[in-house]
Amino acid sequence: MAVYLDCNATTPLEPAVLALVTRFMERDYGNAASPIHDFGEFARMVVEHARGQIAELAAARREEIIFTSGATEANNLALLGLARYGLASGQRHILSTAIEHKAVLEPLAELERLGFAVELLPVDESGRLEPRRLADALRPDTLLVSTMQVNNETGVSQPIAELSAMLKDHQAFWHVDAAQGFGKEIEPLRDHRIDLLSISGHKIYGPKGIGALIARKRGGAFPPLQPLMFGGGQEQGFRPGTLPVPLIAGLGEAARLALRTYEERVDSCRAFRQRLLAALAPLGPVLNGDQQQVLPHTVNLSLPGIPSDRAITALKRLIAVSSTSACTSHTRTPSHVLAAMGLGEQRIETSIRLSWCHMTPEPDWDKVVAALQFLRRR
């Protein structure tokens, strides 16, 4: 069986998370909105406990955690949820970057259709946004700045602290898409200048179908979000619907483990990265993105002379890898991230992404290298 090296697409479940989700699926299945009996009251307590676990990891308040179906929904709520306020206030300028995930770029396109001026800031070959570019692009009518924490294709961490400094004296709301880095890079996301923070369960060894938007209060008030859906008024009216208690419990446990075992996970991923790069060295890979800023669980590299689609097919019985975001890999279009970094066509067409975690077993690297060398000789 192939070794899974596509953890930036989704991660395996931590055993403790799986056990907890199973318990609340099979036995403690009460509705958190029905605290009129012990089943419902216990479910409500479980939800609030998980809310606290996530809040601790993000240095947020419990009431600032809004559960969603995942980071995509959280991104949509953060971005589209500000539309009515922006239109009413006349603040119609929005800043983001050219390397964002489609879950941000597509809501931004919708905001453009609604009459907002959306400006996508460029990055250089490092894959990072230069903070001064943001400072220079800010306007008095800038409503929102949306930047990712860690790029899903390159693993490059964005300069969150420096961007925060640039936004210190501006009233624009700041949204950070932290789907890829939440729990894997902790301190930057604890910055209280970040107003809105999107997270995903299945990227931190939790279940699919659950995530959250962390909406930090400013001056005691939530950001002026409008809900995208209407129903039972759950989650302080921001996101209606029966809360999926098993998934929420799993996300909370995943957040707890991310904080408790952070150093061990980083060390494990860093050691795996060193072995991977040593094993692939005979192929002469070209690493994409600033390697001083890449989190230790990701490598994006180009293999000269080996198209990525052929490499992925040849390796599928040995290792499972990808070439772009999971949400766009089925379209077979070139990576918009690598293109935004200014990389040439050949470098993009020969790029693959390998991503792993602290639970990843060691592949047979000799067979991997042999398979790729065979492709190069053909």
C-alpha cells in the first residue's frame, strides 16, 4: 500500500480523536440545543468544552468561536458576511493576495460582483507577501484585508507579525485563512489584531465536516458580520443549524493535542523532511518557495525533465502525492500559486507537493527514486 504524503489535502485522524468521535456517534448522541434533559445538557457541555479547547490554542475567548462545516464556510462567512456593512458604510476596498486558496478567491470574486474593489497583492519567488506592499495599498476606504497563514501548495508561512504591524493603525478588518497552519504554527495566530480566523478540523488530525470561524471582539463588539444562512439562531445567530456534537468534540480534542504535543510533532516532521530531501537529492530537485519560511511538514519541488502528472502516476503505488491544491487538482490547470510566484512554465509543470505528519510511516525511498529515474530516462 502506498504511503500517504498528501497531508496538506487532508490528514489522518488522531486515534484519540477517532475514539471520542465514535463515542458521541454511538452513545452520547444528545442535541446540544435540547438541555431539558441529561442527554442534551451533556451535549451542550461537550460543545462548550471543545469551544474552550480551541480558544486556548488560539488565545481567544470561548464566545468568539463560531462552529462551521469547515474552513471554506468560515472563509465565506468572514468575507461575504461583511458585505452589507461595507456597502452601507461606503468601505468598498478589499485587499488580499494572488496566492490565496480558491475558498477565499471565489468569495472575493463574488464581492467584486457586488460592487467591491478587490485588489490582489503580488508575491515574489519566495512565495511571501512583502509587508510594505500591504502598507502601500491600504486606503481610507479599505474594509477588509484577507491573507493566508500558510500556503497550502508551498508550505510557506506568511509574515503574520509584520502584517499585523502594518495594520496596527488602520481600522480595516483582518481575516486570516489558517486552514493549513492552525495548530502547526501557534504563536502568530494568537495576535489579537487578527479579527477573523478560519480553521479546519481535517487539517489538524480531526474529522472532516467541521471547522470554525474565530471572530475576535474589537472594543467589546463582534465584527459586523451578517449570517449567510438562517434558521435556529445557533452560534450567536452567525451560523444556524443543529451542532454536530461528535465532530465538534473531535475538533476540540485535535486542538488540545496540537497544543500539548506541538514540539514533538515539529521535531518528527523536521526529521522526516531531512530524510526526504536526502533521499531525493540524486534527482536534483529544485525547491519552490523560501525554504527558511516553509513549515516542516511540506516540500514543493520541481523535478527537471519529469512532468508532474507522469510522476504522480508512476509513484501512486509507492507514495501518494499531488501537484496543486486538492480543490483544484481535478481541473489539471497549472498552479496559480507557483505562477503568482513568477516561476517558469517548465518549473511549474514539473512540480509536485509532498506533505506528511507525525504519524507518517517511512516510504521505500530507493524505489521512489528508481521510479523517477526510470521516467527521466524514457
